[in-house]
Amino acid sequence: MHRQTFVRTLLAAAAGAFCLAGAQAQAVKLTLGHGAAVGNPRHEAAVKFAEVVKARSGGRIEVQVAPSAQLGDDAAMVTALRTGALDMSANSQGAVANAVPEYAAFGMPFLFSSPAAAFKLLDGPLGKELADKSAEKGLVLLGTWDNGIRQMTNSKRPIGKVEDMKGLKMRVPPDATLVDIMKSLGAESQQIKFAELYVALQQGVVDGQENPLVNIHASKLYEVQKHLALTNHQFQMTPFLMSKRSWDKLSDADRKAVQEAAAEATALQRKLSAEADDKLLAELKAKGVQVTTPDKAAFAKATADVTAKWEAGPIGAYVKKVVAAAQAQ
């Protein structure tokens, strides 16, 4: 009798250990890195994603969010995604375009009057094509977030006309389209990591930079930049990406949870970004930033050669499709 009780107890313990091991095997820990400051819509959406995917997966999937380039700059994170060293990233359009050139098509100068106009294309067949191209390079596109319509700041002078750009040393991210735009406007471009930008501006390494208002405000660039020009020269997305190596390890149920959480996070990020600009512009003016509204037509004319160059380049066919679709809206 004692022997039977002992055997039953042993079997029960083994079964319990097996179930515990199974539960532990189902646990998934992911790391999501991005370069934006805490308080930026990119970070808020990343935190939202972590919360929702944990709930949707019954607690199995835990996502650690690492903001402010803690895991390296955008270019380094793209490389880490492709090798599987990093699971997820809300990254920059330019850095991703270095791996998947087609992303650059959405960065043609003065192509979109608003982020909403860009998302009409990104949420359709052109976005699906972008996702397919991403998959070929080891990247799973979970959503396209809003990195805003970009504006220019500098510490030297107000910008009202194209001639005011001549000779300005302007920081740009690792984005070939922005290098071309600055060159066409007569400015000198210099690539500096975003995490190092504030100090570079403060020390006069460069005269100015360009970013959406939400980035200018969240990173307090207004403290070292007196002049803001509402150039609206380019739209950029924030590709929300997952390493294909990490994706392939997920079960079908967990992939579904990730996709659903990504959809919720994408909606939130776009909403927060859309609500931000009017409020932020008023706040920047209140902080003493001098605001100008340059002649958009003149700037568009000066940068027309940039689009022509890209339409004649290696991804020209895709660029032409994006430009045609944008102009047809």
C-alpha cells in the first residue's frame, strides 16, 4: 500500500514538473529597442504594445522596452534585427532604407502634405509590397508609425527663402534622401547620431538640424536652437519591425497576439502624433523659439531634382509608383 502511494506521489510530482516545464517553455521574452526619448509617441506606443501583447498572450509574452538608443543607434538596431540579436525595433525610415532601399521612396521631398496622406498608401498595396521586400531582408513589418512631417531649426538665422539655407551646416540622420535634399538647398549635411545631437548643437559642431516637432520638443532641442522654419520638406514613417528570426520562433497563437498588439500600438502612435503638432508649436513659441514659414513652392522647386534622381535610380520603378499614387490623391 505504501509502495503504491509512493509511486502515485512520484508520478504526480513528475506530471507537475512536466506541466511547469511546459509553461516555462511557452514563456517568450522579447526586447524592443528604439531611439526616441521617453514621452515621445514612439515610446508611448512601444509601452502600449508591451502591455497589450502580454494581455493577449495570457502573460506568456513579455516585452522589455529600451528607449533613447540604449541598445545602439537606429543603424545598429537594424543590423541587430537582421541577425536576430534584437527582437524588435521602432526604427527610422532612413536607417531601414539602408537595408531595404524601397523605404526611401516615401521620403521624396514635399511628396505628402500630411502623414494621413502617406498612410493611405502605406496601409494599401504599396505598403504590402514594402512588407514583402522587408521579409526578404530578414525583417517583419508589423506596422508603420508616424515620424512626422519634418521641420528645420538652426542657431544662425531665420529661414524664409532657399538662399537662407546656403552654407548652413545641418545634421541629418543616416538617410540618403535627406543628404540629397540638403545638397539641393545649398546646405552642408553631416550625419550625427540622434543621441549625440543635443551636444553637437550646443557645441556648434553643426548649425542646425531637421526633425518633426515632437522630436524637437521631446529632446529639448529648442534649448540650443533659436530659429524654427516650418519647411514641411519631408514625411517620414517609423517602421515597427520584428526580426524574422524571432518571428519564426513564435507559435501561430503568439504571432496573432503580436499582430493584434502591433495594430493597437500603431493606432495609438499615429493618434498621439497627429494631436501633437499644434500644441507643440505653441509651446515652442512660448519658449522663445522664433518661427518662420518659408515659401514652400520655392523649396519644392529647388528640390525637384532629388525626386528625379531617385526615379532614375535602382529602386526607380517603386519610387515612380509611390510618387504617382501620392500625386493622385
